[in-house]
Amino acid sequence: MSATLTMYSTPWCGYCRRLKGQLDREGIAFVEVDIEQDPVAEEFVKQTNGGNATVPTVLFPDGSTATNPSLRDVTGRLAAIG
């Protein structure tokens, strides 16, 4: 199991930019994947979101996901994972 988050995003997504900035400020490590450049990642996001390429979609170290989560959602989920 990976110890970092994976954030699926696009360069033009304002919600993605906001969450990336918040994660950076909190010192939370993440890997960013641009779904416009990675068709496999885009398909994963679509499968996760009922056929929609909705970003940001975050993949947590335990394999769970969240779509457009708040910083509070992310930190709460990370705390619960341990």
C-alpha cells in the first residue's frame, strides 16, 4: 500500500488547484496525475465517478477514493487510515 495520496486532476481545474495548494500548505504528500495526459487514469476516474471524469478525484493509501473532497475530508480520512 502506498503511503501517499494520488490526486487525479486537470491543469484547468480550479478545484484541483485549490486542493493542491491546501495539501502543500499542510505538508501532505501527494502524487498528481493529469487525466488529460493519461487515458488509463481518466478511465479510473470515470469508473470511480459513475462514468464522469470528475476531478479532483483522490485515491487514498487504503484504496478508497473521494471526489472533490475538502481539506477537512482528506485529513479526516488520513487520520482514520492511520
